[in-house]
Amino acid sequence: MNTTTLSMVTIYSDVMAILLLVGLMLIPRGTGKKDAATGIFVTMALGVIFLALGNTVRAALYGQHFTWAEPVALAAQTVSELASVFTVYQWILYVDYKLYGSRDHLKRRFPVLFIPIILLSVILLVNTGTGILFTIGEDISFTPTVMYYFMVGIEFLYLLMAVVFMAVYVARGGKKKFFSTAPVIIPVLLGSVVSLVTDYSARALGLAVGLVFLYFSMAAGWRFGDKNSGFFNKEYLTYLRKTGNAYLGSICFKAAGDASGIEGILKSELPRDSIIIRNDQNSYLFLTETDAEPELLFLAELVKKAADLRDESGHRGKAICLEYTINTRSADQDTGELFLKN
Amino acid sequence: MWLSETNTGTIILDITTILLLAGMIIFTSLYRKRGNLGDRVFFLLLIADIITAALDGMNFFFEKSPFAFKGALITAGDTLFTILYEIMPFMMVLYLDYRLRGDKRHTTGLIRIAVWPCVLSVLLILGNLIWKYLFYFDEAEGVYVYAKGYDLIHIAVVIYLCIILVQLWKKDKRTMIMYLIAIGCRIVLRNIIRDISSTPFIVAVLLIFFHILEMNESFYKEVDG
């Protein structure tokens, strides 16, 4: 086997991964807003860059026999593995923050998940002297042990845990637009599987592609998401008007008072896949694909009753005082846009 | 298996490219519905690069295979690949012109001038099917041969590259720097590892940058404006 060529292929794919991520980091953030999710994303990108750099150094040293080649390759591989372990942990943090949007939630939940990461990091450091995870041969060849595959298994579990988080969130009635774990996990798993079953290391490239997809969804979220409510923002309405849309009816809810209370009611009472746009501070537009007025009236009344019930129960926070207006495209024969103008 | 290390490396990069571009098609649906000239050209660029990556992967997959039909298959595949290699920079010139100016008349006017290097190159590539001055498959030796005239296919690409750099130099230096980094990596890596083909991947990287800039900048302006 031409091992030099093989190392070159690994270097090539790692350089491509670095190119992708450096390119992403050169592009300014869309809204200029800096939230924890963006910070975690940047940390993940840096982690993948370190992973790729570590891989590149070891692959570049392949077949070299000078004095320091072996320890340098071992150090590079250790850095690469540490970066991988911390990146999957950051991924879990990212998913949780995207779903719940709360630093407190992160602080409560994640010290427990951090313990295996610390343990793996310690084992990786111990490995440099003992070779319990992997060894670097005289020709800088990489030889993993069974323990190494155990560690990779834990990393996979962390990756897949994001799917469980997402499923639990959705089962509780949550809905997250412009965010899905699958576009990230699929390329990462593909890259990891290629690395495990062949002699090429495509792990960094898989992670980089996953992060690119994550960035795409972030860009879409910046563009159309309302940061406070989790609904669509007004720009999305403008976008719908520009592109033409299939929505035939709308209910505009106007309220004074506790915004989070109103938003909670809209989330719980309206169908799960609803398009809800936060029009301004106290106005929410719910778009439907039907113009059947009895159906719209039923939904509007459902929300109104839930709001009234909340007011009557003396719930903490100001009164909601919900009002609504129903519009349909068929009722507006001119342009069909009136129902979007509330 | 007949695949060499470099061939496998190229196939991995091509699969990655197809994966990236398939993801792009999903994520660009947000503004593809808008359907202006720039959006349509961008979508065609995505499709062209997917086909290029598939052809590239196919060529490298069959290059050292024992199949009797591989000569005709690789020649056909590489001919189409090279034609797309000429067309994509031309489309990129049109895309950038529309993105930077937003003037459909200017862009359609530009087509009349800028299309000629591409047309001549395509004729050159089609002529190669008869006279074999660019590349051919040597049936006797069972190897793929790059002839002396092969570098001619780069002329139109270099012309378009210069046009793109002038376009970006005037209006968008940040994109120009990204463009230069991507092309620079391509040239450097090509010189270090000659046997790996990464053209579709580099084009995909550029398209990713364009997509993100589109989401971040021009699309905002249009909707806000």
C-alpha cells in the first residue's frame, strides 16, 4: 500500500475541512446579534479545526523517522481526539440551547454530561504514556485498541443524544423552525464510518460539512426567526408576500399584557405545525391553508377561551385581554393579500 | 478492488460535494421561490456542480476497473465534465454580475460578450472527440491519457476568473479574498497531490460562501428595501 499517498489524501480532506470552517468564520453574522448558540458554534468550529490540524500533523509525519516524529505525532493525535471529544459535548450544549434558549437550563443539565467528557480527556492524557486507547508506531502508523472504539462509541452516543433531546422537546409540544439535528448528524456519522472502515480519516470533513449545514439553518433562523418568541418575524411575512404563498386564511391575535403568557397559549392551543408570525409587540398572525371560516373561528375561540381562563385564574403577570380578527383570501377578491396585512 | 488510494480520495471528496450541494438545494428553497435571474443561475450552478461531482466520481471509479466499456464511458464522462468545467465559471460571472448590480438588462447584455470563451472551449472539447488533442483513452495500454493540448481547456476558465476578480474588486473585496483563498488552495493542493481531483469540491465551497452571503446580505436588503 502506498502509505504516503494515503496520508496525503487525509491531509487533503482535512485541509478542505479547515478551508470550509475558516471560510464560515470569515463571514460576518447576519443579524449582528451575539447569543450563546453562536458562541458554542464558533467553539465547535474551532474544535473541528484543531481536530483537522492534529490529523494533518500526524498524517504529514507518516513514515518519518527523525527523533521527535513519534512524540509529536502522538501529541497531535491526542490533540485531535481531545478536540473531537469536546466538539461532541459542545454539540449537545448547542442543541439544548437552540431548543430551550436558556442558559439556566444549560447550567442545570450539563454538569452531569460533562463528567464522561472529563473522564475521556483524562484517559486520553493517560494514553500518551500507556497506550490504552491507541499507539503510534515507529513509522507513525496509528493503531487503535478496543478501548478506542469504546471511546468513539461514547462520542456517537453524544451525537445521537441530540436526537433524543429533539424528540423529547417535540413530544412536549415544542416546535423549532430552521433547526433539525439530522443534517448535522448524517454527514458526521458518514465521515466517522468512513474513517473507521477505511484507512482514510474523513472525520474532520464530515464534522465540517455538518457544521456548514448547521450554519445554513442558523442563517435561515437569523433571517426569519423572532428571537424572543420563537415564532416567525415580520420579515417572514414580507417574504411570503414577495414569493407568493399558499395560505388562504389568517387569524390576527391582538393582546395587551404578558407576552410570554400569550405566546405560551398560542403554542399550546394552535396546531403543532402552525405558521405564527409575531407582527409587532402584541400582535400575532396565524396563517392557515384553509379559508373555512367556521374552522378559523373555532381555533380563534379556543385561544380566546384559554386566555380568558388564564386571566380568571389570576395567573401571575398582567392580564392578556385577547382580541382577534379573521381574514380569508376568498373574502378579499382584489389581491388576496388583505388577510396578510393585519 | 481496483481503486487506488488517490481514486478513493477523489471519490470521497466527490461524495462529500454531492452531500453538501444536496443540502444547499434544501436550504436555498427559502429564496429559490423568489426566482430572480441570480437565483435561477445559482440554482443551475448547484445542479451543474452536482453533475460535475458525479461525473468526476464515476471517472475515477472506473479508471482502473476491468470493465471493457470503461474507455467509452470515461471519455464521455470526462467530455461532459470538461464542458461543465467551462460553463460553471461563465455562470458564476453572470451570477456575480446580477448579485452585485441587481440589473437584469446589464446581466443579459453581459451574456452576449462573456459567452464566447465558453462557446469556443466547448467547440474545442467536442473537436477532441475526433482529433484527440486534449485527452483520450488509450485502449491498447488501458490508460487514460492527457494530451499536449490539455492545458487549452484552462484558458477560458482563467479569462472568467479574471472577469470575476475585476467584478469583485470593484464591489465586494471580502468575497474576492474568499475566492482567492479557495482558488489558491486548489492550485497549491493540485501541485502537491496531482492525482486528486477537487474542482467540484472547491466550486461547492465557493457556492456555500455565496449562499451564506446571499442569506446574510443581499436578500435582507431586498426584503427590507
